[in-house]
Amino acid sequence: MSAKAYIIIHMLDSKKSRELASMVLAIALSLTLTGCGSISGAVKSILAEDTFPTLPSPEITTYVLDLSGSTNAIAQLNALNSGIDEFTSGKSLGNPFSNPKVKPRGLSMQFITLSSGQAPRFLLVSAAASQELYSWMIENSPNIDQAEPLWNGFMRAREIIYMDRLYEDMTSCPKKVIDLFGQQAQSAEALRFPAIQICRDASQTARSLQALTKFNDKPGIAMGSDVFGAIKLAISNMNRASEQFPNATTTVAIASDMIDENPDRKLSTRLRTSGVDACKLGKEYSTEDYGDQLMLSNFKIILVGLGNTTMYKGIIEKNRKFWNCYFESAGADVTEASDLAGY
């Protein structure tokens, strides 16, 4: 047995099971006998799953903001900002080393307008950034003792780079990020890749927020209240995100009074009908849109500010019952909130 193989087995005997140690020894001896060179890559691939904690599946969220005349837009924006800050501050990378683990987070935003399908969608924070950084960490860290401080450096740098707007100069940003990583086992040159990724991620968030603000101030498209159209688009986008991140938690947070004025659906008219069973009506609409297969069973729906309306005050409670029953009938987990803190 080579000295290198002996050291590896001795290490494993104190940290891993003997069964795993035997597997490593077998590969080590095989490589030694066949003259296949270094065993470090083979050993690392076996130990990675047990040594490094896995990155949790991300939480993917879409905020839907109502720009129709019936919604109190100022109240809704205030409710939204309480949640946006938690994403854009840089804490969205998640943490596989904490106890409990913190999930990475992704955030996009879209709008309810006269024809919601025409409104743009803004990707504010991508969960892909944390996936890329985690993969790099695994490939470039020989053990957990080096990996954990590296990930802590990633989180610290992402938060400070965004807060201090250091991403505005992409030439100097990577070096500043590397400095923020603190003392690491890797060289500055090796750390350039994650540093560049963090700079790009912060810059993307800033550009998206600027574009979002401009659109909110001057949409350039007809305003209205096509709530059903916005929901359909949000669900479609979230289904695509689920394909990219199969085990992700998916949340649609809708900051709206949820008063739909689409003449084809006739919801507000029907809710004003005397004696209408709003919950039964919600289930009927839900079956029409999603069938009876509980197609939203993997979704969390957050309804923010159902009472923030400047019109239709007489149907607020009916409207609330309608939408709760509409989403629950399709299998969604529905929650009402006054703002988006924590979501």
C-alpha cells in the first residue's frame, strides 16, 4: 500500500465509516497497480457528497404588482419593498453550512395591467448565481475546513459589493471582492472567477431595479386590471423555473386588491350579484383554469393587501373568499399578508 493511500484511510477511519474507507482503498490500490497517477481526483469525488453539505434547493419567488386604477399603488409598493430588500441585499446566496441551512433565493417581478401578458418581467435576483458559486467551491476546496470560510466570504462580499455599489466599476470590482473574501487558501488569481460572478450578480440586480423603477414611473402600456392574465403568466414562469430547479420552493406573491376587470371573465360583475356564493364561484373558475388535478399543489400564494382598494369596497370580502377558494381548489397553499417581510 502506498503512503498516500495509507494516510487517506487513516483519515477516513476517524471520520467516515469503514465501508467507505474500503471503497477508497480499493480505488487507490487499483490506480496504483494500473499506473493511473494521482488518486486525489477519484478520492475527492467519492468524499464530496459526505464531506461537503449540500446546497439546499432554492426558493423561487415572483412578485406581481398591480398598476390598475383600483389599487392603492403607494400602499402596495411599500408592502413590496419590505420583501425586495431581503433579496437584493446579497443574502440571497443561501448558506449550506449554517444550522439550519439557508436556502438560496431567486426573485422576479411582473405587473397587472390592462393586458398583463404585454407587461415586462424583471429578474431581480437569480438563484443560478448561488449554484455556480457552490459548484466552484466544491471543485476548488479540498476539504470542509477551507470550503466554509470561502462560502462565508462569498456571502460577505456579495452583500458589501451591492450595498457600497462597487459593482459600478466592473474593472476594479473583482479585486475588491477578493479583498472582501478575507484570507483564503486559494490564490487571488484562482479567486477571480467567483469574484467576477459576484460582481455580475450584484450589477444585474442593480440594473433590473433601475429598469423596474423606470417602468413603474412610466409604464408606456395601457393600465387596467387583468388579474387572471397576470396569474397565468406568473404560474407559467414559475413552472419554467421549476424545470431549471426541480426541487425548488415556488412562491407567487401578489400585491393587488385582486379586482379583475377582464370583460371576458366577468368576475366583478358576478361578485356584485346578490346572494352569490363567492367561494363556490372561486372553485368554478379554478376548475375552468386548472381542472381538478391540483395543478398548484407545489405553489405558495401570498395575497398582499386585498383591502388596498380605492374602488369596489362593497365586494372586498366576497373578493377575498373568491381568491382564497380559487387557489386552494387548485391545491395551492394560500396566505394573506399585510406586507412581504419574510417572503
